[in-house]
Amino acid sequence: MARITFKAVTKRYAGDVVAVRDLDLEIFDKEFVVLLGPSGCGKSTTLNMIAGLEEVTEGELWFDDEIVNTLPPHRRDVAMVFQSYALYPHKSVYENIAFGLRMRRVAAEEIDRRVRDAAAKLEISHLLQRRPSQLSGGQRQRVALGRAMVRQPAVFLMDEPLSNLDAALRISMRAEIKHLHTAMQTTFVYVTHDQAEALTLADRIVVMNDGVIQQIGAPDDIYERPRNTFVASFLGNPPINYLDGTIEGADGAVSFRRGGMRVALPPALAARLRGSPGREVKLGIRPEDVSRHGLGAETPAMEGIVDTVLPVGSDRFLGLKVEGCDVFVRVDKQAHHREGEPVRLALVPERLHVFDKASGLSLLADGAP
Ligand SMILES: Nc1ncnc2c1ncn2[C@@H]1O[C@H](COP(=O)(O)OP(=O)(O)O)[C@@H](O)[C@H]1O
Ligand SMILES: [Mg+2]
């Protein structure tokens, strides 16, 4: 059993760098939590505090019902996999995996059983006598995973474990890590700056920026209901588009307006914005939330001029000029638009995002301005 709780945790490094600020987070037993954010946002620091490799400056860190602020790393039931793998070059794969158990004086037969079991799960049984230099990047990564697995920790920590692998391998290893979580039945805390990895792996994602949590939620929740423009922009590739404009209310309807473009907002947004005509907002439109079909006189739509056409096999991306803004959308591959042509696309009203222009907060978020 391993529940990890941060209560108002701040981490300051020497020289007054605040790496993590006032972090409140509860990670549940057996959950797969991904810490996601740009480089330098405090992900590794957060993970290292769980491992006991960095001290908590202020606040409390709990494992289940125990405060662990001063508990040394070897007394925490955690195992960590690093981006660099950190394998012993002169030991065989077998000995690399067995090393942590030998240090703990586990019986030889038990070590053998666990090493072979982990190697079988990771499909590296045939590599046990090799040295790390005789392995590919992906195989080394499996050895690093094996070494953590045999420890049978209550908490499994991973810091960008796939970032040294090539793109194809990264995608297949994602599936393996997901399987590993199911098989191991332990708490996983996984750090990455790769939003696609986070969306694939996580039960819940914790989005961080500048040492501060921006949003915590299930992948769909975060993708579909981002709390602010940082989260909206960080998840999704190609990224969400923004159009600056103002709110207009007329005849009971509430619309977004920019130049000649007017988009009626769906009821939930309209209810929030009815009392604030003239308000400056950003309309957020994800590239996939447009359609060439279902265009009626009443459908919310976007008109623009085609700037670029990029076929990508499965679909087609269009770069548009819409009221002076660059907008990038995804349409089906049957679309035959040419550069310089006007285009009109239906918007999916429930999928529109509206953010306060000044604060960047979503107008549908709790505590919206
Ligand atoms: N040992 C350290 N001493 C001083 N500053 C550090 C140290 N480690 C990290 N930092 C700083 O703390 C911030 C967060 O770093 P880190 O947790 O490594 O971010 P991430 O893993 O998200 O890239 C950064 O500004 C980084 O420069
Ligand atoms: Mg890091």
C-alpha cells in the first residue's frame, strides 16, 4: 500500500531558486500519475523528494499515514528509473538486475527467481549474460526497468525513462510500461515533458509550470477542459489556436466577436458570459474541432483563406488566415482546398474554449474570473 501526499510542499535550492512552490497533491495507492511540464518546471525535483534524494524545504510529505520528510532513501520503499539508465558497465545484465537485491542480502535462489521472472516479463532473458555496451538503447532501458522491478517496491518512480529512445521505440515502450503497471499493481509516478506520453500512460496527469501545479485530472479531462491557456497550449499537437476578441450579447444570445467573425457560444459558456458584454477574451479552437460537414445557416462557423495545405497521410492540415490570425486545422483527406481559396468550416460548439484575455483562465473553470 502506498499513498503519497504532498501538503503545502515548497522546495528551495541554495541560491534562492524556488523549484516547487506550495505543492498540494495526493497520489493514490496503485495509481499511475504523470508529472507533465516543460523543462525546469520542477518535475524531477518533485520526484526526487518522493525518493528522498532531495529534502523538502517547507511543508509535509506523507507515505500513507507517516510523515517521511526526514526518512532516508533506503528506508523508503521506492525504486527509481532514470533517463540515463545508470547501469554498471562492467557487470552483466543479470548482475545489474540482481545488484540491489544482493545489497539487501536477499537469498541467492530468491534473487535468481526474481531476476529471471523480470527478464521474462521484459523479454530480455536471452541477454542476461551480456554487458550493457552490447545492448541497444531500448534493451538497456529494459534492464533499468528490470532492476527496479525485482525490488518489488511499493512506489515506482520514473524520470523521463524513454527520452533517449528513438520515436518508434518510445511508442512501443509506452505500451510496455502500461502493462508493467498493471502487472506490478503498485503506485507509479512518472515524469515527462512529452504530452502524448502523458496522455497515453496516466490515470491522472499533474500539469506543472514554474514550480506550480496548473491542473490535475484524468487525461481526457485535462485535454477537454483545460483550466488555463498554459494547459490548453501544452496538451495537443498541433496546438490549440487562439483568436482574441470580445463578448457580445444580443437578443438573449451570447457570441464571440472578432472583426467580421461572430460565433454564438453554447449554453454553458453563454450562461457564464451573459453579464459581461465587451469583455476581452481568447477563443480557443483545437485543430480537430472543425468540420467541413454539417454547415447550416445557424451553425457556428469560421471563415478564412487557405494559406497552406499539408497532407499527412491519414488527414490533411490546413493553415488558414482568419481575421488576420493564423489558424491551423485538421480536416479529412477528401478535402481538396487550394492555397488562396476561401474556406468555411463548421465549429463544434461544445468544444469551443473561452479564456479570460488578461488572466488566461478558462471561463468554465471553477473560480473563473
Ligand atoms: N541541484 C540544484 N541546485 C539549484 N537549482 C536546481 C537544482 N536542481 C534543479 N534546480 C532548478 O530547479 C528548477 C526545477 O528543476 P527540475 O526539477 O530539474 O525541473 P524539470 O525536471 O521539470 O526539468 C529549475 O529552475 C532548475 O534549474
Ligand atoms: Mg527533469
